[in-house]
Amino acid sequence: MSAKKSDGKTVTVQQTGSPVRREPSQRQTLIGLGLNKMRRTRTLERLARHSDETERNPG
């Protein structure tokens, strides 16, 4: 197992709506993020690749 280096940047996401009438792919995304129940909050590390792209192409 390799250790991933964290740059300390995080993003917090919270599920505010019910997943009942969502498409199956959206429900799977919520489950993958650990947001399978109402009002759950997760703090996730930002990927370095995404951060690099955002800095090059703001907005």
C-alpha cells in the first residue's frame, strides 16, 4: 500500500436532499461519498490533479 501525500486542502460536502427520486448513477455517487442518508456531512481531501487544473483555468 502506498501512502498518499496530502497538501492539506479539503472540501466539505453535505447531503441536503433525499436520494429517493434520483437517478441510479446519482445514488451510487452519494453512496460512494458516504452520503447515503439525509444530513450526512463528509470532509474530503482535494485531489492534486483537480487543484492544478483549477489554478490553470479559473472560473
